[in-house]
Amino acid sequence: MPKKSKTDTPTKPSTMWHSIDYERVLVDLDTSKTGLSSKDAAARLHRDGPNELIDRGTKPAARILWEQVTAFMVLLLIGAAFLSLFIGKYFEAGAIGTIVILFSILGFLQEYRAENAIAALRRLAVPEVRVLRDSVITQISAVDLVVGDVVLLEAGNVVPADLRLIEAVNL
């Protein structure tokens, strides 16, 4: 049976890496201040996949609106409005209808803005990043970053992933 390394198990998202001493983080992630070897990085990339946002595609506005109108609560309110109409409570039916329209419009706007925000985040993705691989500073695509990479940042750089700082000057 092959020996499992510390990184065979995915890191827990709840781990508070910033509160752990950086030397302990290096040990836990099976890396060092001089970075990973190219072989280790390739194996981790194969195991964990690329460092990119999952693209589920954007929903068309019509689909977002349809999902808002066919939500359970909205259908329940529409049923209540028809029931109010049936028993002659026209004011109540109008009030419920107004609530349904407002609920649908607000839900649509919120989800539409969220879709646009995610698209903007994808456009902000960092194309290139400097890392230490095989103890040498190398420029790679941010998509190829893996757990345990030592990333070099300078003033003005966009942070390409969740990182644990090892060293900082004038931060």
C-alpha cells in the first residue's frame, strides 16, 4: 500500500491558516520557503485541478425572471391572490398581486447583479504570477498555481489565490 503524503487529503476550508505559524503551514502543506519542485507541482495540479473559478455559464435574464416567478413562495402568493379574487376580496387580491410583482422584480435584480459580479470576478483573474519552483523564480499562469506554491508579490500585484504570507516588507 503506497504511503500517503500530508497533501493527499484536501485542505479543510475552515483551517485558519493566518493564525498558524508559517513554518507549521509549510510542514502541513509539504512545501518549503524555496517552493515546490516542478514534479510535485505537476502532481498537485493533476490531483487538485486548476486554480480557476468554476464557469457554470451565465443565465439569460429571461431564465432568471422565470425562476423568480416560479419560486414556491411566489406560486403560493399567486394562489392566494386567485383565492381572494374567487371569494370577492379584490383589495386583498390586488395587494397580494403587488407583493408578487415586487418580490419577483427584487429577486430578479438581486440575482442578475450577482451574475454580473461573478462575471466581473472572472475578468479580474490574474493571468500570470511569479512563483518559486525548483528554487528558481518562475512566471506561470495563475491557473497553474497549486497548494504549497510560494508566490512572490510586489506592490500593485493582484493576489492570484488564497495565500498565507511568509514574509512581508512595508505591507
